[in-house]
Amino acid sequence: MSVNVAIVGATGAGKSTMVKMLAGVYQPDSGQLVIDGQPAVLSNPAAAQAAGIAPSYATDLGMGGASPAASVAHAAMAIGASLCETVVCVHAQKQATGHAEARHGQVWNGTEEYEEPFGAVGAIPMHAAAAARHMHEYGTTSEQLAAVALACRRHAALNAAAAMRTPIGVADVLASRWVGQPYHLLDCCLSSDGAGAVGGPTPERARSMRKAPRHMPGLGPRHPGSIYEAPTRTTLGGARAASRAFGMAGITTADVDVAELYDCFTAIVVITLEDYGFCAKGEGGAFVEGGRIELGGALPVNTHGGLLSAGHVEGMQHITEAVKQLRGGEVEPERQVRGARVAVVSGHGAALGAHATLLLGRDPA
């Protein structure tokens, strides 16, 4: 399966941002599919109506940081099933300012009574458990995790739209306060307001688009469930998801020019690189050292700065960045990966229980 992908992305929060992106990509008579990666009451109908779109099919996904990548996979399936000819996947959230708004308590996944009374509240403890186990089993160090933060910050410094552009060093990461061992503050992603969108037509409609489409030769979902009940904390859903995506595309990691990997915490990048097969299990810490994942290195990772430094839109900007890199000429020249033809994107969420992999390419599959 291969689906042509056209893209438009933006930063900023609120309905107006989504409406502009939806209305700016396609006209309202083409039978769009609209997927909102952050479900809320009537989120899809409200977004579609505001943009003047009456979609033939619409759905919401609730997979946390895996939602944007998974929404693109759902779009591909919808096109393959002839449910629509053009897709728009949108994702918007208000992490930075939304917490200040009035809200009510709600059950998240039904396991709160078994976790939260013991301190397992939010994303930090569960991700810290994965990082600590990786350090215990393989000797991964805090300095190696810091290399991920440094790479993202160096890329963000070249991105005019990034939130955090001040240079940092390993010492800065290690000197930042603990938020949940083994994570320091600079090992952790930002909280941001933002939005983004990905649009894709059928191959026939792609020929009439203003910008050259980029193709999706492979995709792979995997949902292993909560990390607290998993048989391992050092191999996550990315292993099976990537195997399926690379198998579908008929390529290997050696063909990948740029990687946009979900980086809610530094150790997740290390584990994802291992799970995807860029290095052996346990070698991810050494793999990220020495500038290997920086621009100019063997595998540039998160060329926009990622969740760690550019902004947190739950992975949607990882997808938009990948397409821009493959098109060429759409990012600052200093952070363009020259000759990039294949990009891999990861989505990760739902208490480490959901993963989605996308492979994007310049050429049809």
C-alpha cells in the first residue's frame, strides 16, 4: 500500500489555526476524511463545520502521542477502502495554557486506583521506569541520554519557530533539577500550545496538487498495553511496528536518511532507535553519542528540535518536518538534510502502550 501525502503545518493554538489549515488545503466539495488526533466532544464535526467541510467519513483517535502518526495510517486505510479521495488529519492541543482552564476530574484508563496512590501519576514515572531499567540492564548513562537533548536543542537553534533555542551542553542537562530519576528537567519534553495538519489525496488527485506529494510506502501500528504490565520495559511497541512498516515498504534502516522520533523523554529516543533496528538492543546509548544523530551525522534525528526543544504537539510536527525535509527547500538551509529521500517517523503514547511507525519517501513505492 502506498498513499500520496501532501502537507501543511503550523504552530499556534485554538480553533482558528485548525480552520485555516483545513480550509487552506482543499475545497469543501472533495469528500474529505477528517481525523482529529486529540478527541473531544464533537471535535471532528466542529472542526469540519468551521472549515466548511462536510466529510464523507470522520473519526477521532485517543492514543496520546501515537495519535498523529496513527491518524495518517487510518487515512491511508480510508483511501484504500474508497471511503474518500482526500484526507486531512488535524491535531491541536493546549498543553501550556489549557491546565489553567476550569475542568472536571475524569477517569483516564480505569487503572488509576492501582497506580496513582503509589505515586505513579502522569507520564514521568512510567517513562522513568523504562529509562531506569534500560540503564540497569545495559549500562546506559545520563550523559548518553543528554546527547539526545543536545541534538534536539542544536537543531532547534536553527529553527526559527522552535520554542527553546538557547544552546546547552551535557553539563547543563545533568545540572538541571531532577523531575523523576533518572530524568533531569532537560531530559523532558516541553508543554506547548500548538496545532498541525497532514493532508493526502489519492494518486489521481495528487497530480493536481500545488505541491509535489510525498509517498508513504510503509506503516505499522503496535499496541502492547501499559508498561506496568508489560513483560519488558526496554523493548516497546516500536519493535513490531517498525518491522511491519519496513517490511511493507521493502526497505531497511540503511535506506533511511532522516528520522523524526517521538521524544517525550530522552530515553524513548534511545529505545526507539534500538527497536527500529538502527542499532542492537542495549547499544542505543553509544549510538547517540559523538554527533551521530545530529545534522551532518549518520542519522539526523528530530531536525526541527523535537518535543524536547521545538514544541509539543504530540508528534504532528514530526510528520510535517519529515515531509518538508523530503520536499527540500521548506526549512532553513542550515537544517536541511541534503538529498533526503526516505524518512521514518515514530508516534508513541498511551502509557507506553501504543506505537505507530510511518515511512515516507520522495518516490512512489
